[in-house]
Amino acid sequence: MIKELLIESALVQQLIPQKQPFVMLSALYEANEEQVLTGLKIEEDNILNQENYFSEAGLLENMAQSIALQKGYLDYLAQETKIEIGFIGAIKTAHIYRIPKVGEEIFTKVNFIQEFMGIKLSKVEVQDAAGNIIASAEIKTAIAPSS
């Protein structure tokens, strides 16, 4: 799966609220109002690995961070400097078909279905390098109110 890199890990880490060692993204390939495509190279020292595999929790966190990165990147393009904190409101129809191994790269595609009163519904698919879907979910997220 060949993708054109939009931004690398260093900038990705600046555009999401999570900080190391809890960052589950290493690249951004595509981002607009309707969708986002991210990547993660699963390194050996990833905090959410279990016995040489990326955990189910890691896959779900990767999905949530992919949703957050879309907002962070669009804000960055608009020269907004504040990174907003978001929350998972609900995970619906989550399926994990295969757990990726350390060393693999995964690609997470988010399609935004709708947004209402600050709550965003997204369909998320995680694929391996060959394009096989390894996990999917519908996730509702909300941005924390500004203080």
C-alpha cells in the first residue's frame, strides 16, 4: 500500500492532545472535512503491545487518535494554536478481525458520518499494508467544552 505522506510523526505529535508514550499515530496521509487517513508503525516499545502484538486497546486508541488528528490538522491549517481535548462518547459495532504484530504498519481510515451539537459520529477502518481490514468501529466523540 503506497501512500503519499502529508505529515510525519513529529508534527502529528504536536496536533493531538496525547503525549508519549501514549501516541498511537506516526503519520498523516490525508485529511479533510469528510475523512482522514493515518498510519502507525508498531514499534517494539509501544506501551500498548502485549507479547509481540499490538493490543485491542491499542487499536481502539489508534482509531480515537485518528479522529482527533483530523481536527488538530484542520486547526493547524487554519493557524489555530490550541489543541482541544476530546472524549469517546460511545463505541458501536466494534470488530477486531486480527491483531497486528510488532513491526507492522497499519493504516486507519476515518469517514465522518455526521455531527450534531458537538458530537461527531465516525466510521473507522484499520487496514494492514496489504489493504486487509483488521478492525472497524463506529465511534461517537465529543470535544471538551472550553474553559
